[in-house]
Amino acid sequence: MQATLEAIIAQNRALTAQGRVATYIPELAMSDADAIGICLIDGEGKTYLAGDTDIRFTLQSVSKVFALMLALEDQGFDGVFDRIGMEPTGDAFNSIVKLETFSSLRPLNPMINAGAIATTALIKGNSVAERFERLYSYIKAIAGNERIRFNERVYKSEKATGDRNRAIGYFLRDVGAIDGDVEEVLDLYFRQCSIETDVVGLATLARRLALGPDAEPQLSPEVLRIARTFMYTCGMYNATGEFAVKVGIPAKSGVSGAIMATAPRQQMGIGVIAPALDEKGNSIAGVQVLADLSRRLHLSIF
Amino acid sequence: MQATLEAIIAQNRALTAQGRVATYIPELAMSDADAIGICLIDGEGKTYLAGDTDIRFTLQSVSKVFALMLALEDQGFDGVFDRIGMEPTGDAFNSIVKLETFSSLRPLNPMINAGAIATTALIKGNSVAERFERLYSYIKAIAGNERIRFNERVYKSEKATGDRNRAIGYFLRDVGAIDGDVEEVLDLYFRQCSIETDVVGLATLARRLALGPDAEPQLSPEVLRIARTFMYTCGMYNATGEFAVKVGIPAKSGVSGAIMATAPRQQMGIGVIAPALDEKGNSIAGVQVLADLSRRLHLSIF
Amino acid sequence: MQATLEAIIAQNRALTAQGRVATYIPELAMSDADAIGICLIDGEGKTYLAGDTDIRFTLQSVSKVFALMLALEDQGFDGVFDRIGMEPTGDAFNSIVKLETFSSLRPLNPMINAGAIATTALIKGNSVAERFERLYSYIKAIAGNERIRFNERVYKSEKATGDRNRAIGYFLRDVGAIDGDVEEVLDLYFRQCSIETDVVGLATLARRLALGPDAEPQLSPEVLRIARTFMYTCGMYNATGEFAVKVGIPAKSGVSGAIMATAPRQQMGIGVIAPALDEKGNSIAGVQVLADLSRRLHLSIF
Amino acid sequence: MQATLEAIIAQNRALTAQGRVATYIPELAMSDADAIGICLIDGEGKTYLAGDTDIRFTLQSVSKVFALMLALEDQGFDGVFDRIGMEPTGDAFNSIVKLETFSSLRPLNPMINAGAIATTALIKGNSVAERFERLYSYIKAIAGNERIRFNERVYKSEKATGDRNRAIGYFLRDVGAIDGDVEEVLDLYFRQCSIETDVVGLATLARRLALGPDAEPQLSPEVLRIARTFMYTCGMYNATGEFAVKVGIPAKSGVSGAIMATAPRQQMGIGVIAPALDEKGNSIAGVQVLADLSRRLHLSIF
């Protein structure tokens, strides 16, 4: 396994040169465009590392999975899905079009920005600080305290430049998809995006999602099933369909270049980081690493 | 003329029952849904009044015409139209779709909300207060000081509830169509919408637009021509084309139920108020009053 | 006047190099990309010619104006506008999007392809041949028999390659905007596009539209007014708003590079041909010729 | 198992009253709106029947799965996916919007009509008859000859009324997504939609998709994997995401009210028929039957 991982990283390192790091958040623009690293935790819990594994990075959209899980714990199935749809979309992750042209006025799904902001708005708490603390603790409980930090600089950078998300936030309130203070909801959303980890933390999160409900920490089977399903149907922005065909396992990407991939059949968790992105916002080398790995290890769920 | 106006008002008063006052700005929801009034100033400057002419109302989108005129004075033709398009659109006044799906990333024209907010952003001044004072004075210089006031309650109501406009504002900055502080630009925009007048003030504004550049106050012929053109091609939201066919003169409506119509060939200015709106946001009775008047007086430019 | 026209043609001839002839209809791709010619008939009926005035070209979308006029004669105002809208659109001339996303399911206006095909479908007659003969005679009666021909090769070329129009035609029948045989309606539409003239014929058509209802041939004042209005609000594809600002008179362009422009105040008709098009489908040099001419002769209606 | 199926059918029969049979194909409008039937073939190959199992119905969109499989056999992975995308879409099955607004000009995926027509166009053969015969034989080889027929009346009805599909077909050729004769491609598409079976045939097809590549008839592992993947990500029109959450297995619906569902983990195939549809075009009772069955038998892949 170690040799396989090293070979795949070596093969795909050159791909990073074809991508570009995200620039719309100034702090992300400072990421190392050439870096590539992976952590895989197998069915027995054994951890393998290859490539640049000492990098730390923010979760960005990877956090949407855990915000959804906590919102489901807080509000129940109907409490979430009365307000947020379940449908994949061929539109870009930051698209606002469907909000206007669709009669339902619900964001399409919890993995695009519009739906993720509406999801985050459903996390309970008396203040932004309390709501964030609950989500932060939830993630730390799964990944292990020592792997999870908060990146204040990225948070401030997101908050200072998040005009598109602000547009989405106010639009959501205008159509009744969120209540309350928009800036507070966005503050919470920017915070969750700024939670920081490394590939080991990412693989630990991924592996927990690959295990059954009774592993530690215990998770509702329903919440676990829904999380995996949305990762599979909506996890890779508007390249999700292609990822399902070429890789075939639930995964969620973030514009930091992180991908969290989970293989339930093999009880395997994988964390990849490679900050150079393709035009759809996914790690260009990270996607290929997972495609190669899936082929070699027969990971595809189908 | 007096008899004609009274007859037309009488004929169309019942139409007000088929419309509804705007409700998305709470203060506007308190307008008198049954009211209908008109002021016409003819080629010789003679003023005629009919119906409920003592009502005061805010300019709302009618203000977009004067913001465009002042922005043109401040920035010149290219300074405005490098950032804002000139094309009519079949979309609703508060639509955001075209901003995303059009490659140009410029709002389509200065009469829809997106373009109007970008236009307002171009008015010069060192502060919101100074910029507003300049626009306010500009409008007072045309309409006469005594006819123009500022409605603080409507302003606060707009500011408190303007989520869709906030969404548009942040979207505009995200795509680079406006610079600077979005809340300041919106504040200025909400203020201009809250300028208050009556039908005499509205007809005075309209008549000035019907006269040549040398009337008082003097206006650039270019600015005058552009204002009339956009009123004709984009002035009545997504019912502009129908208005051009059925009425045939430059006009601008606002969701307060105001319509400012200008007949350059006859050097005539018309102000109508009837707060009950049709589904596209135009005064339902006001449009019909102007259609009847145009037919009787042969106002159409074609 | 003669010197003015020659100077303007000379000034703008170089612009033709920046455009490209339409290629989607093979026959049009054979047009002379460098050619530019104009005919102007003034208020007294005097004819001026400059540039390449011996070229013959097909009407293409210019024919939409006359199809609308005949449909209005045949079906009356409501007969046409119950099925076709009156609103300008910022979308491209061959766009199908609004047909699907707008609840009304009516094509937006009679000057875009969708609306024009629905308009043509309203021309009366017992067969395609008879319906075409009626439209052909209508146009000949206005332009003079000797100026109008039918270009069989262009017609066959359009018919062989008109997939986008076929898509629009079947979509229109699917949503109930047209009845009857789609291929017959398209055949009639391809025929009307293939009517051929020269700049004198085009200027003669334009001048008739500039005159009152009692000129020969007599035209309904209503029909005349509606034709001018749609030329002004929808005549230049999705550059109509810019044309209104920069030129300011009713005009209709075709992808052959023809523009028919009419100045009602001056009772003047203008025909321009310059086959090299800009990206929106308008003659790139033709638009600039008309802008220069409008500025020199103060043609703008506002 | 038999008791479970009967209970679920009994529970959901009343739901049929809340749906409506498809009416846009006249022959389908004659379906029995109250009918509901199921066939399940379990991991050992044992067949269970409940409800109205003697109904015959056409495959409609269920056929898209097999057309994709044969196109992959004929053209290989790149031969298909160079022309057709892999992305789910939130748009309706007969939507044309994305074809115009997406820069790629490829239909989004092989399960919406646009992509399915482009897929069918890739099936090899010297004539429509030969191409259809190949697809028909391919389906018969999987389902068993005696279960598959061809419904001439439905075929003629589709062909006579398929205006939306014709619009899509001509649009596809206009943008270069298909070559050759549009009417021939549509003829082939209408024929594949008109292949008829019963729930036993449908369940037999479904079960073969649940088995490995070496079952009879042998299928390429790649083709099998891709078929299951698209059923999961795009199989239930714009309710696919909700179906993934609530049912969680690959499935494909048709507007005849058929649903073919396949449970690879359990090696189980399910065919359901209930012609009354919900507003998205899926069998209203059929979806609920599968949701109940999935919950009882723990079918979900996640």
C-alpha cells in the first residue's frame, strides 16, 4: 500500500502545474501550488502517508458535510429538507441563478454554497460563538482534538472578501430560505470554512464516515447515510458526475485543494491535499490521485 | 384638456381595484390603494390637475433617470457605459440572473435595479451625505425646491428590508461592476428612492425632460437625449415594450405607483400616481390612463 | 448630402475588415466582406447613392418587419399579440432559453427568430405558395416591383441548414405558440428571408415607413406605428439599446449585412449594405455609418 | 418476502390517485391510472410478484440505460463522453436551456432527453432498422425474448407528437452534438422508447444489472459500472437526488410509470409499474413502493 501511494503521488505530482490555487480568498492564494500529499487509513485502521503530508490547510467546502450532519441532528430530516433541496445541479458551486429561476425558492442541495449557507443557518445556539463552538467540537470529536485548529487569518480573509457569499446570503433571506441576521449566518459560515487540519485529520474524518453507526463517536445511521449520499451525488461541485464515473466513491472537495474521500465497502478513509485547482474548483492532481487509487484498489461502490 | 383628464381619471379609477400596492417595503404597503391622480403641464406651460392630487409619494425607480443624468455629468458617456450596458431585458426589475449568465458581467441597463445601483455608485462626492445632497439638489433644481422632500420613514423601511438589493449590490462588487463600500452605495440608493414629491412635482420633472437643452435648468443635450432614450427602451420594467406600443412616449415608473411621462414633440410633461400595481410593478391604472391620454392627444412619438 | 454620404462611407470602409460575413448559411458566406454601400432618400424623395451600390442581397431579418405588418393586417392587433409578446430581450436573436424559462410560453417579440417564426405562421393563405406570394407582393408594392426578386440559392441554403430555426419551430409548436405544419411555417420563413433587393429597394422600403399612412401604398396608421416601434425597441438584435442611444432611429438589420433605417421626423429612408458582421449579427460598418449620419443630420428621434 | 411486497403494494395503491398518467403522448394517456404492480427477483434468482402484474407497458426512458450501454460497446468511453457530459442537472428531463447557456455545448448527461438522443445517435448500424434491431436484440438478450415486444401504436404516437424531442434533436445538430439525419435519429429514439415489457421483464433487466460482469449475458465490467452510476446520479429525472436519499439504489424511471431498480449488494432486481406520475415524471406510487421496500430490506448502498 505504501508503495502504491508513493507511486501514485509521484505520477501525479506534475499535474499540479496545470492547475491554479484559488485566488478569490487572498490567504488561499498563498498556498503552495506544487504541493501534493495523501493520507489513507485502511480497513484495519492502519495509517499510510505519502507526499507533502506536513501541510496544514482549511476545510473550506469539506466543512459542508459536517454542518449538514449537525443540522440534521439539530433539526431532523424535515427541518433541514423543508428548506433545502436534495438535487444535484450542473451549475457552478457559487451559482445564484437557480435560486431565481426555480419556483421552489429553495437552494438545490446542501453542498453548493447557497444550500450550505442555508444549512449552516440551521445549526442551533444562542450566538454565533456558541453555534460555531458546537460545530467545531463536533468535528474535533470525529477527527481528534489535536488535528483540528482554527485559522484566524483565513477567516478574516474570507470575511473581508466574501461578496458572492454575501449576495447569496441576502438573496436567501429575501426569498425566505433563511431567517435571522445574514451577517451572523455568513460569519458562522466563514468560520466553518476556516477550520484547519492536515491529511491525517482529513483521512480520520473520512474513515469515520466509512464506518458504521456504532464506531466512535457514535453517529445516527440516518445522518451517516445522508452524508455519504450527498457526497456521492453533489460532493465535487459541477464535476460530481464525472467523479462518480471515474472514481466512484463519496467525496467532498474544498477550494483549499483538499478532498475527503470515503470508501464504505472497504472501511477506508482518504485525505488528499494539492492546492492547485481545475476550473471547476477541485484539486486537479487530487482528483487524478483518487481515480488512480480507485482503479488499483477497486474502490468504486458499483 | 381639463375635461379630458377628468374623464380619463373617472374611467380608470375602478382599475385600481385590480392591482395591489407594493408590500415588500412595509411603508409602501400603507399607501392608499384606491387613489389615482394626474398632473399635466402642456406645451405652453399650463398646468392641469385631476383626481387625487394632494397625495405625496416617493420617487422609487423614477429616481433612476436623474441618477443616470448626474452620473453622466460626473463621469461622461464612457465612464458610465464602460460599466453599465444599454440593452433592454425581458427579465424582471430585480432579476440577478443575467449578471451571472452573461459573459460581460455588466448589468444590462441603468433602469433595472442592478444597473441603477451601479449607476448610483458613479455619482461623485466625498461621503454618502455629500453624494446624496448633490443628487437631491439636482432633482430640486429641476422640479422646484418646494415640491421635493425626503421621506425618512420610507428610507428607513427600505434600508431595513432591502435584501434583494443587498444581494445585487454584493454581486455587483464581486464581479467588479462596482467598487467601494456596498452598504454605502445601497444607502445612497435607498435615499434616492425615498425622495418624495407630488404629481405637480412629477409633471414638472417630466416637462423639463420634454423641453430642449436650453430651458431652465440648462441640461446637456446629450444627457437629455440619453435620458429620454432609456425611458423609452427600458422605463417600464419588463412591460416597456408593451408600453411603447400602447402609449409610445418616454416614461419611468416606480413601485410607489408613480409614472413620469414626457412627450417631447408636444413639449408636455405628465405625472401620474395610482399606488395599486400590476404584477410587473407598474401602476395598473396609471398605465391605462396614459394609454387613453396618448390615444386622445396623439402623443406617440411614432 | 452626396458629399456627406461619400465621406462617411470612405471613413467607415476600413471597419469592414473587423467584421465577418455570416457563415451559418453557406450562401451568405460567399458575400463580399469588403463591400459597403448606402442609399438615402430624403424628405423630398431625392435619392442619393454612395459606395458599392450595385450589390444585391437578401432581406433576412429585415423581412420580419413586413411579415409583422401583414400579420397585423390579417389577424388584427389581438390576433398577433395574444400569441407573441412585445418585450425587448437582452438575449441573442436565435435564443431559445426564454421560451422555456418564461411562464407565458409566448416568444418575447416579433423581431427575434422565435417571435418572427410565430408571426410568419399568422400570415393567411391556403398554401405556403399562396402565403408567400401575398407577403412577396406586399413587399413589392412598397419597394417597387423592379427592385425585388427572390434568391432561390439562398432559400435552398437556408432550408438545408436551418437547424436552429427548426429547433425553435418545433419548440413553438410544443408549447402551443404555433399550429399547423412546422416545416411549412419554416419553409415560408426561409422564403421571406430569401427575398432579394439592393440599397435603393431597401431605402425605398425605409422611406415608406418614414411617411404617413396616406402615402402610396396606403398603410394602416396603427400598423405603421407598431412597425416603427418594434424597429426602435427590438430591431438590432441584442444591440438594440445601444443603437437607440448612438443612432436613435427605428432600424432593422439582417445577417446579410443589410440595415433598413427610417427617420420619421425627416421623412427619410436609408438602406445600407456591408456584409461583414459584428458578433451580435449586425453589419459592423453599417451601424457606424448610421451613427455618423445621425450625428451629422440630427436624425435621432429624441 | 411475498407478504412484504403485498403489504407495500396495498399500502401505496391509494397514492396512484394523487398522480396523473402522462398525456403528451396520446397512447400513454390511455394507461390505467389506478394500476400498480411489482416484480422482485432476489439474490438467489427467486421471483416474487404482487399487484397488477399482467400489465404491459413501454420502457420509455428506461431504455436510455441500454442505449448508453450499447453506445459504450460501439464507441468506447471517449467516443461517448467526448460528446455527452456526465453531470446531473436540476433541470427537467426535457429541458433545452443548458444546451444554450453552457459553453460546452454538450448535453449534460445520457439520462436527460438531450443526452439520450445524442447517445442513441452513436449506436452503430447501416440504417435505422439495423440500428434498432441491434438495440432491440441487446435488450432481448438481457430480459429474455419472450418478455420483450415492440409497441407499434406507442411508436406512432410518439413520432406524431414528439415536437419537444424534435426541437432538441435539431438543436443538437445545430451545435454539433449529433451528426447525420435528425429525423432518423429521432425515429430510432422513438422506437427504443416504444419497446414493451412487463414487470417480470423489467425485474429481469434490473437483476442482470445487479449481478457481476460474468453473469449471462456477459457484460463489460466498465459498461456495467457506468450504467449503475448514471442510474444512481441521474436516473430519476430532477428527483434523482431525493431518490438517492430516500431509496438509495440505482434506478431508472420512464413516463409510462415504470421504474427499474437494481440492488447490487443484494444482487436483487426490481421492476415496478404504476402509470400515475408525479409532476417530475416519476411514478408517484412506484417511488414510494421502492422507498418502503428499501427501508424494510436495507437496500440502500450507503
